Amino acid sequence: MNPIDDSPITRDGNSLILAYDHGTEHGPVDFEPMPKSADPTHVFEVGRHDAVTAIALQKGTAEYYRSWEADHGIDDGAPLLVKVNGNSNLPTRDDYYSPTQCSVEYAVEELDADAIGYTMYAGSLHEDRMWTEFREVQEAARSYGVPVVMWSYPRGEGIQANDAYSGQSDPAVVAYGARLGLELGADVVKCKYPGSREGWQQLEDAVGDLKTVMSGGSKRSDEAFLEDVYTTVSAGGNGLAVGRNIFQREDPEPLLDDLESVIFEAREV
Ligand code: FBP
């Protein structure tokens, strides 16, 4: 196992992952507020900001990313995190499931991935199947020495049917998902913001030294967003994985400057 702090996706122990898998997960509707964000090269350019320690892409956009770098002689693009599973909003399913559509071998050998990403829906009727698939991904990533970031999103039948939980953002649910990241062998776990410092603290108390990053969520004001990130980091979190709060902005650079200060320089909001 390579220490996560030696990975290019961390800087001084923390990370800012620019997530751009929304065309898969939500569809082009996420690009409507800022139509130029539908062009992957626009977002690749945003990822060249110093604050960004990784760009998270599905297989096809990752191929596009490597071609873009090669065609334009770009050597300061963000490290590449290949998201090896994903699912669209289109089918009707009995419960949440995210199939694997890229092998770790392809991600590392063909795409030169610096890290692997995997979404885990604990609580779904398909949890068992996803655990088995995650095992294969995690063990392959270990054999290549690349870290694994788990998008740990407990949801589905098991969460909805359990009266002890108020929903996906219930701090107990979020903490449980984070703990699974530790126990299943992720290097970084990405979790929904549970709504408060106490909630994030509950998560931190459950995971020892495992790296944790906050999942951005839908777009909100600079102030509200920075406040959540600050709360996360000051409660022991290791940064952020963010999509819409960056690419749905006309000019995300000032916000990235501020995020850099909060995540890597411990600046207060
Ligand atoms: P955002 O910052 O836009 O919320 O992106 C984070 C992310 O995890 C993306 O990687 C993914 O596409 C999306 O959220 C999935 O969110 P959900 O499954 O809750 O709709």
C-alpha cells in the first residue's frame, strides 16, 4: 500500500477533487445553468487551478482528457481520478445500483489514472453485489498502487425503511457510510454533508485517520458553500469533492482561490 499522503491527489494531506461525472449521473440538465460547462474542455481548463488536486471523470471523458492534454501540450492539468462505476437517471430500477464500466487495469494502464473512484450505495437492495464489485476494484487498485476514493452514499430501501434514520443526510447514516469506507478498504471516503459541525464530527469519530471529503451538493451562494467546507475541514475533514458549485459558476476562479485557502491553508471563513 502506498501512503495516501504521497499521492498527487492530496496536497499537505488534503484534497480538492473536481467531480465532472454529472453527464452520467444526472444528464445534461446539470449543464443548463452554465451551458459552456457541457464542453468537457471548459471544465478541464478549470481543473488547472492550483487548488484542484484531482479531476474525477468517467472512462470516456477520461480518454478525452488525456487526448486534450496531449493535443495541446498541457502538463499542468489536474491529476486524473477515473470513476470506474456510475449510473444514469434514465432506467427504472427496484433500488440503487451503480455498475462498473471501466476496469482498474484499463484506468491505470491505458489512462494513466492517478486514482480510482467508486460509488457505493450501502442500504440498497443491491448492496451485496456492490460490495463484491468493490472488492475487485479495491484489490486491483492495490496491485497498481493507486488510491481508491469511495463515494459513500448510503441510500435505498434499507435506509428508507429504517425508522431510526431520517434520510440520506442523517448524521448516523453518513457516519455509517464513512465507516464502511474504512472497513472496505478505501483510502478516501466522500460523504454527503450531514448539515452541521456535530454531524461531521460524528463521522470523523467513526473513521480514525481515514481521509474524508465533503460532497459538494447542489449550487448555493459562495458564502454558504464556503461555510460548509470550512465547517467540514475544521471538524477534521480533509477537503472537498465538488462539481456543480464550481462548473455552474460563470467564473469559478475566485471561489477556487477561497477554497484553496480554506482547505490547504486553514483559513477561517
Ligand atoms: P456535486 O458537487 O455537484 O454534488 O457532485 C458530487 C457528486 O458526487 C458527483 O460526483 C456525482 O455526479 C453527484 O454528486 C451524484 O449525486 P447524487 O447521486 O446525490 O445525485
